Amino acid sequence: MPSTPHELEPPPDPAAHGDPGSGGPRFRVLGIAAGVVLASVLLVSLIARSSGSQAPRPPDPPDSHPALTPVPTPAAAPPVVRDADTLRAGRSLGQVLAAAGLGGDGYAQVLTAIRAHVNPRKLPRGLVVRMAARVPETTDRVALALDQDRTLVLDHRREGWRARIDSVSVSIDTLYVGGVIESNLWTSELFGDTARLAPNENVEIFLKLARIYAWQVDFFRDIRPGDAFRVMVRREVRPDGSVRRADVLAAEFLNQGRRLPAVRFVTADGPEEYYDENGNATRKAFLRAPLKFSPITSGFSRRRYHPILHRWRAHRGIDYGAARGTNVHATGAGVVTRAGWWDGYGRMIEIRHNSLYRTRYAHLSGLARGIHPGVRVQQNQVIGYVGMTGLATAPHLHYEFLVNGVQRDPRRVKLPPGKPVPQSQLASFERRRDRRLERLDGLGFPPAAHLAAAPGDTDRGREPSE
Ligand SMILES: [Zn+2]
């Protein structure tokens, strides 16, 4: 594959096997009053860090939101933390500041400064207020921890109180992680940069994979032991090691001998999208299944014995076994044409997707709020809940897929491919695709992964994009 030196990919990660915060900013922790408890040391670093110099940041990658830029601060002697307090019922900002010696005029000035950034009446309970001083017995800095990423810092200067927002500087790194499946995605054996994963980040990666491949892989039915995946994840990591944002830039899924690459690309006019090797969106007009992780209990057939009617008849749909109340998702975008009771279907929904396709969802225990005929629904939207209304012996979803008004097997019908990358951006996509898949390839699969197409799976192997 050709290399593309001009592309602004994240650089090879210097901290690849080290501390996730090692590429980030360094804080200068300066004066600490004698007798300050350990907790205060953390407070000092939080408040004093805006006085420290910021480490240079890596260039912004081309297809992400720009990372927050640290606010430059005039050099000054860092204040010493005096006190910290928490807003709660019966403990207002006014009371906290009054206790710190900021009453009357001082408080009014602080409020005015705060209003430039946030509404002081809407500060949440639990918000931590830290007070610090350069001169003993005064308070000339107040810091409000608005959230994990932003602190509102108020400084007393000669001309009065000034407020500014300090944003945590994140370091950007790239993770290469893979997994081999023994029984299901959620218990995959991980390999690669696993030591750098934040707590529960593996679950985040599984969820992202399930979303990226929702159109190609039914994660209940299509998964086999030995299936494997690998992902390239670009992350924004806070100094404390927590992850502010993580994007899967590229992924590869080995499913029953099928190799399914997916590369993230943001077109000029659209949100992020994943594309296969040929530049076709992995997102299709229809999801593989209306339930996320449920087994098929009865497939599509022309003849079967009906347990209630006690006679042979065709089953012109697919049954998914699931607990009552399980979310049912619209497999495609469209307009609701039926929503309510319809004979043996029980409580059901029918969606018209276009002049060709309709889908039906039957035996529901209930409809999602706002679902009624005429309403437009999005693909993947929750439209109802699994039940056993109508002709049903146990809770399950009966799903029908109609082409030109005739029920067809949704698992066999040939569907149109996803949208392609626009021709004008194809070269840019291909550069990214080549570079990322090449890097992903650097993370080899362990022997437990089944790389070759399994015999007898030729029908799947032939249709990698369906
Ligand atoms: Zn059925």
C-alpha cells in the first residue's frame, strides 16, 4: 500500500506502553502551607496548574473536533489553597464565600464576574469551590469545578475580580487493541495495548464495534468461536488517565472467515461514517436484526406446524426470542403505517420504508412513546417492546420483511449497498484507509483467531458487504 506522508494522522505514539498521562501537561505544584493535608496537595495542583507552562500539543488530526486549547494565563505567584467547600442544600455560594471572608461588595463583584460565563443561580449541588490566596488571611482566587473538563477560575486583581474558564488539557494517543471471541463479544480475550485501557473502556470498545458492524453482523447469531477483531482507537486522555473522547479510526472484524474492514471517514457535509475497503458505507438501509442480542427461535419457512392453530402453515417472518419489555428497533428509516392491534399479530407496528420495502414488528407488549400511524422513524429508533400479544405462546418478536408487499426472508434478500464516499473525496479516503489498515495490520492476531475462510461458509464468504 502506498504511504502518504502528507496526511496528518496521529503520530506513532511515544507513550505506547507507558503511562497514559505521560504525553500530557506537567503541573507545577508550588507553595504549600505547612500542615496542609494530602487532599489539599491535589487542590493546589488543580488551582495552580493554570500558572504552569503547558506542554506542546500534538497537531490536531484531520477528521476530529479540535481539542480544547488551554487558556493562556499571566505569570503570577501561585496562590496557596486555603479552603475548599461544597455547594449543597443550605450551603449556597454566598455562604461559602462569606465564610471565606468574601461578603458584601466582594461577593457582588464575584457574582458579576461569574455571570460572564455561567448563571450563578444554576450552579449544581455538589459543586466544589476552592479558595486560595497569595497574601495570608485573604482570598484572592476562587475556583469552581464546573465539570471534569472545565474549571471557572476567579482572580482578584487591582481592577477587581476577573473570571475565566480553564480547560483540562488532554493528551492524544492511539491504541491498538484486538480480541478473540470464545462465546460472545462481551467476554472476548483482549490483546494489544490492553494495559493502557481505562476502567470499563473494553466495554466501550465492544459497544462501538457492535454499532459499527450492526449492518453486517448479527452479534447473537453470526458470532462463532475464533471470530476476532482489532481496532485502532484515537483517544483524548485527561491527566488523571480518564478518557474524554475515543474514536475508532479503523476496525477489522473476522466473522466466520469473512474479513470485514471498516474505516472511519467524515465527509465534507456529513457526520462520521464507516466505510468498507471499497469506500461503501457499512451503514445500510436495513439493520441485520430489530433486536440487538437475541437468538432466532423460528426462521423464515414456507411450511411449519403452528403451535396454537395446530395446523401446518408458512412462517413468513423471523421470530426472535427475548424477554418481555426488550427494546425493538426499527431496522430502517420510514413512516409508520400501522401501530396497534391487528388480529394474530397482536399489538404490532408496520413501517413503510419506501415504495419497495415494508417491515412489521408483532406480538409487542407496548409501543414506544409517540409511535402512531404517520410518524416518521429513524433507523435503530426504539419503536416498541417485546411481548406475547396475539397468537403467541411465549414472549418473542415476530419480524416480517416485505418486498413489493410480499414477505421475504430478510436474511436472504439482496439489499442495496451503503452509500459510497463521494467521488471528490475518494482519494482522501483511500489515503486514510491504506495508512490505517496498514497500522492495524501491525497488531497481529493470536493463533486462536480463525483467519482463513471456514469450509462450508462459502455463501457468507462471497458476500463480504452484506
Ligand atoms: Zn413468527
